[in-house]
Amino acid sequence: MVAPIEAQQRAQALRISINEHNYAYYVLDDPIIPDVEYDRLFQELQDLERTYPDLIILESPTQRVGSQPLKALGEVKHSAPMLSLSNGFSKEALVDFDRRVRARLNADPISYVAEPKFDGLAVNLLYQEGVLVQGATRGDGFTGENVTHNIRTISTVPLWLRGDKIPALLEVRGEVYMPKAQFTRFNQEQAVKGNRTFINPRNAAAGSLRQLDPAITARRPLVLCCYGVGSIEPEEVLPIWHSETLIQLQQWGFPVSPNFKEVMGIEGCWEYCQQLLELRESLPYEIDGVVIKVNNLAQQRDLGVITRAPRWAIAYKFPAQEALTCLLDIEIQVGRTGVLTPVAKLSPIFVGGVMVSKATLHNEHEIQRKDIRVGDTVYVRRAGDVIPEVVKVILERRPTGSYPFKMPKQCPVCNAEVVKDTERAAARCSGGLYCPAQCKGRIKHFASRRAMDIQGLGEKLIDQLIQKALIKDVADLYQLRMDQLLILEGIGQKSATNLINAIEHSKDTTLPRFLYALGIREVGEATAQILAKEFGCLEALTAVSEEQLQQVNSIGPTIAAHIATFFRQPHNRQIIYRLQQAGVRWPEEQQHGSLFRALPLSGKTFVLTGSLESMTRNQAKAQLQHLGGKVNTSVSSKVDYLVVGAHPGSSLEKAEKLKIKLLDEAHFLRLLTSKV
Ligand code: IVH
């Protein structure tokens, strides 16, 4: 059925509108309308096209989801070759480059543009009369693969140009990449599905773009960023400067890096390189360096090209994040929760700017999946500050006689049986409190900077303290004496004094730190903060049920169970008691969450005076706090009750004056029992 004129007009209006919204969303990062509204427009266009299939045109935004799969990717001859760049690895290389440029142009200083060097896949996009007609990979620089069907599926690729001065012909050069976070997620999903995983975002982008079935590409999180023009007709449309070209590209609808910068002379370039290197980890995409380009396009033309690289540009390369090395051994580490983690011992290698000699292997399943064996030559990757990782094995270099890895059946530290935690694909030592490795891990965690912050208590020292039976748990730390420390290896008078002081100093802590330090499973810093805020004091937290815990925002059934189980264990309660006895203390949290307010005595303030027969003052305090009550040390008008034992102090007189309610021991006990 041929679409009536109104439907044709409406479809065109929708296409334009959706295109504008895509531009605002993907290029400007500044959406004009909410997602639901966008979805509504999209849906309307889809409906129209379904009713009148003749309305479907290739450049319709609905066609991004992918057309029919191809038998093979065709070839495309680039009208202007896609050049490569000469590389520089030092400041000297950049200085040399600048010297050559200045000499050839007879100009000084030179205006440059510095840009991130994206680590993806170079593409060439061809627009005729403003409409995308072809997308190609770089290939050998002269001939690439035709990936038009896949390019169309990338949301950031404009299907037609917006704005004015639209050239009759335009070839835009850019990089297709997969952002870091999306790469990690995508790889995890692939692993779960048992599909092939990719060693880095670059390979993932290349693999995704070179698919025969565009529906597959459409599901991959690919992004485009443009950095130049290959050819253009008429040439007069092009501005004078490269920096203006980038702005023009953006106005036509192309995503351009917001990080490009105009700089003067090579010193300016160098400063940019340093800044970008600092930013490298925080950028959402991978970069492998900086591209420096002569800004003036006429100067670029004068400088020209040697063999296959332009004289007007250079790539300053950052340290590589990947390297090959030999896997010497697989060691098993036992963490504080008993999880056995296999760690690769590597022949030391420089990667990601640092010397690496260990890499995580995650778990047995991962090792089997990647078939990693001792003696293998492995591909190691260290991106940013993440732990180095063995991403794959070079099978061709595997020595003969190697055998697959097997997780030990017994804990390598305490010999206890290893049990499989299928839910988390982990192997766990069942030694619990008896396993010195778990013990060491818990003490290390307790003393760590973000927990109790006991400075100077490092791994080696903890090892010795455990070996010499000076400590068994964290509470023992507060009983350590100078003479005990002095018998340890590598510790003198000064460091022993410092350690004793640091332990003393750590007693003054905060409730969130203390909760985090306890090392309850899955209670990290954020959860510890939430718990402290909700319950205000430790006593209230230890008294609540699993169900009550689950009512706290962001605390699910698993964490609630871990917390409740932890506080139910007599040995844990004992350790907490001993810690408090030793003087570990924290100010009460100021604000209480809704759950705490729901406790029977919340909002009520007590003071205790004199001695009680049935319990100590500390026990009475703890009981009151259990029920949500606040316990002050001195009487003021803010106090609701004074609990009066035998031989009361001056508080009694003061309370009588202020007409504060008095509770003798019998009334106090009745209050406690009635509220439980
Ligand atoms: S300009 C003639 N700018 O680096 C200059 N290239 O070896 C052509 N690349 O695969 C390239 N980011 O895809 C330029 N901001 C950037 C770039 C960039 C990444 C890639 C390019 C090509 C390689 C050049």
C-alpha cells in the first residue's frame, strides 16, 4: 500500500525529530526530551513503517537495528588513502618532529592540535549530499572492508548530516571503539553465555564491526568518535584550521572528542601529553597516546606525506598495557573469608608503566576456561590501576608435558578441606577460625588504613605475631606489650614504640570504621556507613533481626543474613566485648534512620548513677542502647530518666531540681523487660 501524503510527511517529520534527539543525546550529551518521549516518537515511526513499508528508507533511524546478514564483507577503495602515523615514545621524539616541521615551513612557533589517540578501529564514512552511503574499515589503507550495514547500527553515527553548508561529498575519518565499562560488562556476559571473550576493547570493537550479521553489531556497545576529513567536495567548505574542522564536524552531527586542544609549540603539546596521561585511567574509553597535528590545513598540505604517514602529524605513544611473558607458577592465596584465589607468578615484565610479577587468575573456572598452565607464554594486560590480568595463552608456545590446573582439595595453609561455593564459583577453606591464613587476612583487614588504621602493622609483622602465638585474633592486638614486640625480627625500639602508639591511637575510631573493620562478609565501607547511620549504635545493630535489617535500603537478604549470623556467633560477640574493654570507642552517630527510631526506647535519654545489683553500669547502658535509648554521662534538661542505684552521685540532686523522672532498679528492670 502506498503511503498517503500525510503519512509520508509525518514519517519525514519523525525521522528529522529523532535524528535531532540522537544528536542531542549522543553528540552533545544533553538530551532534550526524556527517554520515554523519545521511545514514543520511535515507536510511532516504526508503526508507520510497518503499515506502509514503502516509507522505509535506509537512512531511517529505525534501520539501525540491522538489515539482512551478508555472505561476506565486500571491498571498498578509499578515495584518499587512510594513512598511518609515525610514532614517538619520548619528549625528544616530539621535539625532533617540531624541529622538522618548523624547518620545512620556515615558521615558528607552530599552532598544533593535540587529541586523544583512541584505541579502536579506524573507519571511513562516506556521505553523498549529506546522506550516509558507505562505511568502511581502514584495511591496508587503500582498500578496506565494506561495513556499511554495521556502521548504520551505531547510535552515534549520523545517518544524514544536520546544519548548513552540507558538502556534496564528504569522507569523514574516525575511530569506532567500545567504552571500557561496556567492554567489561560485555565480556562478562560473553563468558556467562559460554561465547568467545575478547582480550581488550579494541579487539571487541573490531570483532563487533566486522560481523556479517548487522543484528549482532547492533547489540554491541560501539561508539564513534571523529577526528578528521578524508576528502570533501567542494573543498571550499573546509575551514582554514583543523580545530575548526572538528567543530564543523560536530555541527554536522558527528561526535568529536571534547578533549582536543589547540596548543602553541611543542612545549604546549608536551604539557597536554602529560595531562592526558594523568587522565588516562579516568577516561571512559581506552587511549594509547596523543595525536599531535599541525593545526593549519594549508601548512598540512605544504608538509605533505612521506610513504604512508603524514609529515604534519605524530602519535606520542603511552606505555603499552599489554605484554607477553612466561607464567612461572600458580600460587594459591587464602583470603580472610577463606576464599582460595589462584595467582599467577610471572616472569617480571614492564606493562602499563609498571613492573608486574603477579596477576590474578580469579578462580578455577576462569583458569579452565582460558586453559592456563604453568610454563605457558601468556598475554598479560594491565589497564589503569586495575590488578594485572592474564587474558590468554599463546598455545603455539606451550611447552610439552604441561598439564591442566587443579584446585587443591586441602587448604595449602591449614590443610582443612576445601569446599566449593558454587554460587560464587569460589573454592573456600573450611578451616574458619583455625586457619592462620584467614586469621592473618582478618587482622590485616582490621588494621588496614580505611578500617582501624593501625599504621606500621604490615603483613610481615602480622605473620610473625601469629607464628609466635602473640595474637590469635584482632582483640589480642590491644594486649601487645613492648617486650613482646622487641623479640620480633626487624623491629627495634623505635618501631616497637611507634606500633604501640599506633595501636593506642586506633582505639579512637568511628562506628562505620569499626563495623567495616570487623570484616563481616559483604559489609564494605558503604554498607558499614549505612548501618551506622540507620542504627546509631552497635548495641542496636546487634539486637535487630534479619528481617529488620532487610528493611534498610540497599541491604538485601544475603547481606542481612551475613550480618545477623556474624552477631549471633558467641566468639564474635566475645571479640567485640574484649575490644571495647580494651578501650576501643567511637562517638555515637548523630542521626538515626527510621529503623532506629522504631526501636522502643528511641528518642529517650537516660543517665545512670550509683551501682545496680543486677548488672554493671556498662551492661545497663548496653541494654538501654539495645532498645534504642541514648545514654548520657551527665544530667541536663535534655535527659528523660535518671536510673538510680545504690550510693548515687550528685546527679540525683541535679535531676530532682530539674524534675527529671527517677527510676530505681526495680522500675528500671521493669522498663527493660516490658520493652523487649
Ligand atoms: S589522525 C593521517 N587522530 O591511529 C592521520 N588518528 O596510526 C590519520 N587514531 O588507525 C590519523 N585516534 O584510527 C588520528 N585522534 C586521532 C586518532 C587516530 C586514533 C588511529 C587511527 C589510525 C591510527 C593511525
